[in-house]
Amino acid sequence: MSTADQLHRLVLSVPGVAAVYPADPAWRAPMNRLGAVMAPGTSAPEPELVRLRMDGSTAHVRIRVGASGDVPAPELARRIAAEIRATLGTETEMEAGAIAVQICSIAAVPSVPRKAEPTPSPATAPTATTRPSMQS
């Protein structure tokens, strides 16, 4: 299994992650396909789910995820980055460089039912008052 596949599985296992999207935004996919069609003898590349770029022994990672909504997005991005750094540091010979985590979607979280406000009884309900007359 490649390091990118390993990181993909790792990220999917992080609580709060609902999906992993291609590393490139959707508007780039047609451009990549067009480039592949224009170049003779090549086919359209499969979209990368985890972009892993090496600079010597330093790995730079870019990943785009969908959040389930159970965990606040900033905290989820930090958790994912921490898991990637830990995995690169312990299970590979690579050193973690820049890690970009983009939260692309957040699923709707079911709303919590609100407690109904108690209805005041007629004895304790405020009553309308009349203004005192201004007669002198």
C-alpha cells in the first residue's frame, strides 16, 4: 500500500470525517482531462485523494475532507494534521512538512429539541395596567 493510500485510510478513520474528496478542486478536473486528451498517448489521470509531494525526505500533504458535523471544523482539521504528522513520523522514513487540510463540506447535525418555555398560570401572569390619569 502506498503512503498516500495509507494516509487516505488514516484520515477516514478520524472521528468527524465523513468523506475524502479529490485533492484538486472540482474546477480543475476538466482542465486535467483536457490536458490528457491533448497529449498523444496519454489517458486522463485518476484524481488524487491525498496529494503527497516530496522535497527530499520531507513530505508535503494536501487533503480535502467532508466533516460529519460532530466535531467543530477547526478542531477536526487540527486532529487530521496531527494524525498525518504522527503517521509520517513513525511509520515512514518521511519528515512531515506542510500539511494542508481543507474542510469542503459539513453535514447537517440534527437539531437538539428545545425545552418549551413554561406557560404562566393566570394567577401569576402579568396583567395589563392602565396609566394613571394626568388630571390636576
